[in-house]
Amino acid sequence: MELREHVIDLPGRIFIGNGIISKIEEYLLESRLEGPYLIITGHNVRRLVVESVLDKLSSADLLVAEVDDANLDEVKKAEELSKTKNIRTV
């Protein structure tokens, strides 16, 4: 079964689908999201995916934050990092 691209519109947009990383720059342009950008990821996803994202967005102003657990403490750290680094898109 092939997973097709799917877009969910909430207060923000969520893009889901097989091979979606190859279109990340297109999605950012389409969404008119302003940088700098913050990517929040766990260790395994960073190892598997983030380098591909960085390759696709080599011209963008990106910061990658790796978290150990999905919890409120990590959310607070990401919020603080966003403020101190003037991040506009997470």
C-alpha cells in the first residue's frame, strides 16, 4: 500500500507522506513561512532524516535542537531557544 501525501490544516499545517522530505523546500515556500527555522527532533529521527532536510535546505537559516524525551520540559527549552535565537518557524 502506497502512502500518499496528506496535508492537515490546523492553526499550522502538518505535511505527512512517504518521501515528503524531498519536497520540504517547496512546502516552506508554499506556506510562506519565514526563517530562521528550528527543527526539533529526537536522536533516531535526527540520525535518519534530519541530514536529508539539511541537504534540501542548505540555503535556509536552520537550527536543529535534539531532545531526549517528548515532555513539557523539552517544550519549554524549545520555546526559550526560539526566543533567544529569534526563531520564527518551528
